[in-house]
Amino acid sequence: MKTSRTLHRSALTLALLWAGGVTAQTMDHTDHAARQTAGKPAVEPAAADAKASKHSPVDHAAMDHAAMDHSQMDHATMQDPPRTQTPAASTPEDRSKTDHSQMDHSKMDHSQMGHSGMDHSGRQHAGSTPPSGEPREPIPTPTDADRAAAFPPVSHHMRHAPAVNSYLLINRLEAVEVEHGSAQAWEAQGWIGTDTDRLWLRSEGEREHGRTESADLEVLYGRAVSPWWDLVAGVKHDFAPAGSQTWAAIGVQGLSPYKFEVAATAYIGESGRTALNLEAEYELLLTNRLILQPLVEIDLSGRDDPQRGIGSGLSSVEAGLRLRYEITRRFAPYVGVTWERAFGGTADYRRDAGESVEDTRLVAGMRLWF
């Protein structure tokens, strides 16, 4: 009887032990969190290793890690198993298809990145010049075809001005107010020729009370000595007063600085008579069509000429101021005033003849050129 009881207890004990081993292998680890929360002492490393060896076949995929309290775990003593090099790890990662536009780089701390060791010398940035200084695309050398395309043959030749030109200016054609009746005066000049060689014609005169008081005509050859000045030489013939006489003439005419038109002519006449005429005028544009023209003329004589009432030295000075309106460039009416005074022997001759030494007149006329 005792023997049977003893065998029965031994069998029960073996059964319990076998059942306990199976239970340990199939144990659910989800109760670890509850046991640690309950304040049970942590398992010693040695015991943990021993239990881990018994639990090696446990499937962790079914474990609920969210409920575990890892705060009490000592990660410092844990050691990751050695990693094995796989063929995929040795192959460089292809980042060419990475979409960086979706990355938020604003929260990245670039100060901790070690860019100091990077070698930028071999990198080519956009818009920068290559280290050699040569352009990215060198300019090709022009060929004959390029030159022909850039300079095509001209079908129309340049048109030059005619070799011979002409010009006629009636600077003054006016009526003059005098004490008894009326008077007329004129001054004209023209030329025909080339840009450097010209034949000049100049004429000036006055009529009063139906009688020609003075009139002359000059025929001169002009040669351009500079872009603005001509040297002239020729003859002058006086028709009045007191009979005609002829002079040899030489002078210069042109445009001085500040656009003053200047003419200076010296004359040598019969019996050794000499004379000098100086004239200057200026055109002041008040508007494009309204122009004020002052003029000054000075006559000098080398010797007395009682027949014509001219004394030696400074003979006379005449000044005028005319305001014209250019209806066209070729036609312009004007009004003005003139002043004249005789000096020296010429003044004495006028006094003897009962004429005034000084005279001021109003004028009105027109200016024409062709």
C-alpha cells in the first residue's frame, strides 16, 4: 500500500515538473510589465542570461512592446551582436532619385556638420568661370562665309554732290526813310564753283530821290584755305559817285569763332589810292524763325579823294539792327534801324556840302536766297 502511494506521488511530481517546463516555454511575456510595475526586484544579469537561454525560441513579433516599461532597463550593458557585411551594404546608395523638395531643412543644425574637411576645389558651381579662365563655349574663328554674311555687297553707290554748285543771297533789299522822299538800298553776294574753288560776285549800292548815290560790283576768285575761311582776289568797279573807277582787291572772308560772319578786303586803285573795308554780322535766333541780325561796317581810306568826298583815315562807320521773320528759309521780310557817322576829312566834306555828318534811318525790306 505504501509502495503504491509512493509511486503515485513520484508520478505526480514528474508530471508537474514536465507541465512546468512546457508552461515556461509557452509563457506570454506581456506580464513582464505588470510584474515590474508591481515593484518586483529586477532579475540579475546572470539569471536573465540563464532564462534567456531557455526562452530563445520565443517569438517577439507577438509581444506588445507598447505596454513595456523600458525606463528600468540598463541599456549600457547591452551589446549589439556583430553585424555582417552584406553585398547590398557595400554598394553605394543611389540618391539621384531622392526628392529633396519635400525635406524640411530649416530644422537641421548645420553647425554640427563637419564641412571643414570637404574639398570644394574640384567642384564646379553654376554660373562660375572655369579655373582656366577660358569660356565654356569658345567663340569660333570667323570664316569667309561669316564675313560675307556680315558685309553684303552694296547695290546702291553713295551719291556725291554735283561738282559745280551755285548760291545767290540778296541780304538786303530795302526801303529807307529819308527826310525828303524815299530811298532804296541793296546788298547781294553769290558764288558759283566747287567746294574749294569759287567765283564770287558782290554788289552794294543806294538810290535816293531817283538818283544812284553809290553802286559797285566786285568779281573775285575764292580759294578755300580752311573749312571756314576763303581767300579772295579780284577786281572792284565803282559806278558812282563822281564817275567810275576800278580797284584791285584782295581779302579774306569766312566764319569766325562764335559764328560771326567776317569779311576784310583791301583795295588798290588808280593813282596809288588805297582803301580798306571791314564788315561783320551776326545772326541771333530768338526762335527758329524770328532772327535778329546786327551788322557793323567800317571804311578806311589811304588818301583824300575830294571828287568823291572821302578823306584819309577813318572815313565812316555804319551799324544796323534788323529783325526778320523767315516765312521760309528762302524768303524773310524784316524791319530795322541803321545808324551812320562820318569821321575826319569825310565829315568835313559833308559839312561843306551842307549834308549831315550823322544819320539814323528806319528800314524795311526782305531777304532772299536762291
